[in-house]
Amino acid sequence: MARKKRNSWLGVLIGPAITFFALVALWKNETRFNFYAAANSAPTVQNISDAPDGQDLSWTGSMDQELTMQGEYVEKLTGYLRVDRSAEIYAWDQDEDSKKHVTWQKEWMNSLESNSRNNGLTKTFTGKKFQPSSYQVDRLEVQADKIEFVNSTENLDLDQLKLVQQGLVKEDTYYYSRKSNDGVLSLGDERISYTGIPVPATATYFGKYQSGQGVADTSQERHGWLNVLIQDRGVLHHLVAGDRPQALATMKAYLGQIKWIVRGIGTTACVVGMLVLFGSVFGFLYGIPVIGWIAESGAFLFSLAIGIPLAVTTILVAYLFANPFVLLGLGLMVAATLYFFRRRANTVKDGLKDQLHQRYGHEVKDAELKEIEFVELAQFALADGNFDDDEAKFLRKWAKKHGWTDKKYSMMIERAKSKLAASGVGDNPDDRLSNLIRLALADGEVSFYELKTIRTAAKHAGYDDDTIRELTSRVRESATR
């Protein structure tokens, strides 16, 4: 029991930690060093001897496609900017789920997992990265230290390589070292493979020119394991296949791909972090029939409902933070939109007040507007000769909403009756409703409650929503003519 409690508390800590680091990674991803923009702004140099020392440049030239490096297990590696050797061992992988169920599986692994079933196994082959100390792009020597590549890798053709390591046998795209000679896969078998970036006939270099060489511009260099994880090194020191336009297009596509990959993984990690948290909190229910399934499903849905919005919000805010001109543009659009609607509202307000001035023969002040509006509302309620409790209730509520006393309420009701009697029961209801809408809009501040009362009064008079909307549009349009 104590062990379950410790595991529960551990999940409560680990879950939010996973989510936190995922959100930090998402923020860093959006605010990462834009090596494409830096490369695009690097001036093109036509003659390398004219390049300014200590400044970034863009230089295009031919490369030696027979570039050769020593291969260690093979004699040499020819025709590649960089070669990566992968070394794997066939061994046991131990996995334990949240319910402490242990599963075992044999698989190829880059490193030998320390567990009871792998006792006695030894991994003898190692992975390695091969690259020369420098590259020659036409007349420019480019240092390999901190060099960045964005071109795709390919599997090396093992038929073109000469083995110098004893005990290796080629099969497909791997060299195998087997424990038995019968070709059957066994524990402890090892294999190595090679991938590389081919040397292009023409390449473009983006970086800093210093002392006659191309070196890394580290003015924006990033450190820390999270930056390494999302591949944001903050360095402009790129050797890319093709001329400048081709190279820039490749860099832009690669940067976009990396950003979307991190967005996807980061969002997933946010959800997983929430799932670990909720699983720890409600995990004691998982073993109960039916309830356990509901608890697991609920934890998963809550994790999606919280994790995804958190991730998306972080991405959007970080993107706007990293792109201030976009933020400025959005701000200007919002300001322009608000200005347009406010100006239109003022135009409508002024136009409606002019109409009311003509209708009543004098300038109608805001305080009088509310009295006239109430009288019009009351006339709707009284027009059918059946002033029921519901109508009286909503009119009294309207009066209280505007701070009127019972005495003033009664006085306004009497005014409405007098006006209705003077104008006649058969007075045009469309004109009365239009005037009511005009009165509500004339002060420029139409509350939800005010619109609701107009709608209620109009419905009592037999108007449907479509007709009310149509009359409202007519009133607004008439004020802008």
C-alpha cells in the first residue's frame, strides 16, 4: 500500500514537470534562432578576396565529390560531407507500465539495457560521426567545427565499401556480427549501418568570414539540453547543396519541418504530462470494474481538454512574441476595426437623434430617451387591451432596472395609456416598433437586457425574430443616409 502511495505522489510531481518542460520547449521552438532569415540577409560575395573580415556572407562554389575520410571498420568513406555510423545489439528490452505489469521483448537497441536477462551480453561496436576537419567550397575553406547541414541523408551502398573489420558479414543495408554461423538471429548479435550526406557538385555556404576561412557565427548561440533537444543551436554555419536560391529554399523547408515536429511532440508531451497527473490522482479507481474504465476514459479526456489548449496557447503567444511585426499588424487591424465600428456607431447615433428631434420637435436628452422608450414599450403591452401579469412584470422589472420609484412607474404607465388613447388602437405597430428600436439605439449603448425587453414586447405584439431583425436593420440604415 505504501508503495502505491509513493508512486501516486511521484506521478503528481512528474506529470506537471513533463507538461512544464513541454511548454518551455514549445516556447523555445517558436522563439528559436531563425537561421533561414540570417542566411537570407547574408550578403552574396562574388570574389572571396573581397569578403569583409568578421562579417557574414553567402558564398557559392563547386565541391570535390571525391572527398574521402578514413572509415575505421571500413577502409574509407568517399563522396560524403558527413557519415553517421549506427551500432546496435539484439537484446532484451524490459518495460513496466503504470500498473506494474512487466513485459519483455527482444529488439535491436542502440545501447545495451541493464537488466537481468541481458547479463553476460557485451556490446563491442560503437556508433560514430565522421567528417573532415574542413571543407573546400571553390576557393573558400570552411571549418567543420559546429557546421550545420539541412540536406537529407541516404544509406551508404555497402557494396562500395571495403571492410577491414574481421567477423562482419553484409546483409541488405547492414554489416552483421553473429553469435552463430547458421544465420539465425540470436541474443548478443550486433549490426552496424551507415548513412551520409552526399557531397554536392555545387554548394552554398552561409556563415562568417574570418581570417580567410568560413567559421561559425555564434553571436546567437544557444545552450542547454532543451535547445539541443529541439535542435536550436543558434549558429549560422551552414553548408547546403545547390546555388543560393536552392539552398535558401532547402533551409526554409527544413526549418519549417523541424518546427512542426517539435510542435507535434510538445503538444503530445503536454497531454501525456496531464495524463500522468490524472492517472496518479485517480489511479486507485482503475482496478474497479466499470468505474475503472470510466476513470481512465475521464482522465484521458481531461488530459486532452487541458493539454491541447495549453500547448496551442503557448505556441500562439510565443509566435507573436517572436514576430512583433505580426503582433503589431494584428493590433493595428483590431484598432482599425474598433475605430470603424465606433465611427459607424456614432454616425448611427447622430442620425437617430436627428430623426427623434424631427419626430418630437425638440432635442431629446438621454434621460428623456428612457422615459419615451418605456412609454413605447408600455403601449405595446396595452395595445391589445389585455394587460396581463407577465407584461406588467417585465415592465416593472424594466423600471426597477433603471432605478425608478413605484410612483414614477405608475406615472409612466398612465402616460402610455393617454398616448395610446390619443393615437388610436389602430396606430401602425411597425412604426411604433421602429421608433422603439430607434430610441434604444439613440444613446449608443444598447444593453443585452434592453434588446431582450424590446424582443419580448415585440413578440407579445405578434412579431417574430426575423421581422424584428429586419426592422432593426432598416432603422440603422436610415440613420446613415
